[in-house]
Amino acid sequence: MAKSQVAMKVNGATVEALVEPRTLLIHFLREELRLTGPHIGCETSHCGACTVDLNGKSVKSCTIFAVQANGADIRTIEGMANADGTLHALQEGFREMHGLQCGFCTPGMITRAYRLLQENNNPSEEEIRFGIAGNLCRCTGYQNIVRAIQYAAAKLNGVPFQEAAE
């Protein structure tokens, strides 16, 4: 099978490679670029473990071919930390609010939450739950994930995090 040349920016670095036209973006990221943060979960676009940020949109990388991402700007969980190496507010929020258990969904969940906060920097609990609905977690009841995203939103907005009264 003839290979196609692709070039894209991944986590700020330009990468080029020859890929088979049938290569899914998730396989390109994991196998060619060795970026193993995005996980292969269901390969049917249901779980969201493979979520990446592509040209300013959350995309399940198991649903797009690498050739379709030619020229794209992609961010994975590996590109989420701040330039000085400190954790992004979302990563910190997931740690501080215990937003993960096994961690399998966490990279996709954080990457999706990143785009959610780019689109709405102060989402309500309902907006967060709707915004992450395409990312499944089998371990948690989502409450701590929601709290982690609220924590990050507060931090990014420069205000103290205050938990809602139950």
C-alpha cells in the first residue's frame, strides 16, 4: 500500500512521517510518535479515552485518519503541562480533587476538559457534565471529575476554589 506524507504540529513540535492512508490518528500518535497518553479504549468513538485537541476542537483520535490530520495543530495530554514543567490547572485539579482512580480515562478527560474551559471559562456543574458526556469513566461517579474541572476553572480565572454546598 502506498504511503502518504503527513506533517502536523503535535504539542508545539512539527512532525513529519510517511503513513499508510488507513492509519488512525490514535495509532500514529502512539506507535509512530510514542505519545502514549491518549489511550485506545473502544475504537468505536464511544469512550473518549483517545481524545485529543485538534485545531481547537476535541476529537476522538480513533475516528480520524492520520492523513486527515495533515497540517493540523494537535495537543495531547503530553502537551498539557505549562512551559516551565508545572502541571496545568486541570492536571493539578484532577490530583487535588481526586478526579481519577485507575487513570485510564484521565488523559482524554483532561484533554476534553481543556477544550471545554477554552469555550466556557466558568462552566456550571451541569455544563461540565454535558461537556464531558462523550468521555466515559468506569471507576468514578464523576463527582470528583466535575470538582477537578471546577477547581481548574477557578484557578485559571484567578479566584479561590469554593466547593458547592451539598
